[in-house]
Amino acid sequence: MAYLYDFPNISSSQGYDDLVVNVVTSVPLFVPLLLITIFLLISLAGFRLQSYRRDEDLPYWLLLGSLGSLISALMLSMKEGLMNGTILGTCFAVTVLTAIWFFLSKGPREV
């Protein structure tokens, strides 16, 4: 039976990280979309759940989402072929900007 897609030959000597590298080489937007998904899930879910309980704090949840995506980007950068410097730099810049926004939105005794 002929398949439309040839499955990569992953043996016991190779890990699943080689499978992810094969996916990234064929779909270059996989890692940025994964990081955006992590950022949006943490930010929007936390903001939505907090809005039920008390006042909304959008800068706090954006900072947590950007930290989550930065930590994920740092873990992905350990494997060669998954990340490039542009994506990692963008994650770092977004984290710094949301941290600045968070600290500027709070009073001197609120942080």
C-alpha cells in the first residue's frame, strides 16, 4: 500500500527529537506557532480565570505567558536545528517589554 507521506525511519538509536527536527525542516513555522500558542494559552486562560475572581491584571498574565514561551524557547534551542537566533531574540524582547509594562503598571508597594 502506498502512503501519501513517507514516515521517517526512527530507530532506537535516534530519539523523538530527530522526528521534531524533521518536522521543523519541512514546516518552518512550527516552532514560532508553538511558542505563540504557549504564550496565548497561558496569557488568555489566566486572564480569563482571574477576571472571575477579582480585578483583571493583564500585564501580569502577559508577563507569565512570555516567560513560559521564553523558557520553552530556551529548551527548544538546546537541540540543533530547532531554533534560530531571531526567534529566541524575539521571545527575549517580548519578555523584557512585558516585564517593563508590568513593573510600570504597579505602584511602588504593589510589586
